[in-house]
Amino acid sequence: MSNFKIGDKIIYPNQGVGVIEDIQVEDCYGQEYIVYHVRILANNTLVLVPSTSIQDMGIRKPVSKEAIEEIFELLKNGQVEINNNWKGRYKEHAEMMQSGEIKNVALVLKNLYQLNQVKPLSFREKKMLEKAKQLLVTELSEAGHLPPKEVEKKLMENLVAGLNNRPPHLDS
């Protein structure tokens, strides 16, 4: 999966949008590796990522414009099953966030948003809700060439519509 080039924007799971600033061949114990120098835009951090780790880490290109509408539909339609066990629910959501898949991040946002309408979220879940929202806004804004405020407004409209379509079902 070494089809990235300098200047490409990528999605780094749980961190957001990054830019490939440099690509170097580096020697490590006699073996040569291609290493991507990725600047994470949210916090201006530089991360070095070996090309052999790209797929395992879930690093990918931003979604297509067509996929943006699928994300909005996902937020608007379909019932969510919310695990009542806090530890199990948090672990499940953390794994979904780490996967790097935008649909998983959207599902975490939807689940936590709907759960928050039924009962207060824990501090950690509130942070995860905000992180999922921020990751979606930045990626969809980048992919759709739209202002972040516009994307956030549409996200919230679809989340509210999803709540109106089907109230959450708490699973015991």
C-alpha cells in the first residue's frame, strides 16, 4: 500500500487528517524501509510511519464524495443497539475508533449521541463523542471540500433526524 506521494492527504485513525510531507528510504539493521513522514493537521505533530505498517494501522486516503452521503444516511437511518454495560460499550467503541473506518467512527458518534439523549454519558464517553464528531467533521470537510461549520451542521441535522426516526434501544 505504498501508493502515497508527497502532498497526499491521508486519514490517520483516531488522529484525523494528515499530510505526507516526505518519503524516505531508511536503513534499519541492514534492511531498507520506506518511511512516510506524516504531519497530523489537528495538532501539527510529525509521525514517521513505515510503509509496512500502513495497512495494519488503518491509514488510508479520505473517503470519496459519494461516500459522504452514505455517512449522512447512516447517521439518519437505522436503529442502534446500545450495550447497557459501560465497560463493554466503551471497549467496543474504542475498537471501532481505532479501526480507522469512517463508518465505524460514524456509528460511534450515532450510538453515543443517541445514548446521551437517554442518559448522561460518562466523562470518557463524552470525550469519545467529541472526538468522533471532530474526526468526521475534518474528514468530510476535507473530502467534500466544504467548510467544517457546514459539515458539522449537516452532521447534527442527520443525528437529530436519526433520533426522530428511531429512538435508541438499550440492550441489557
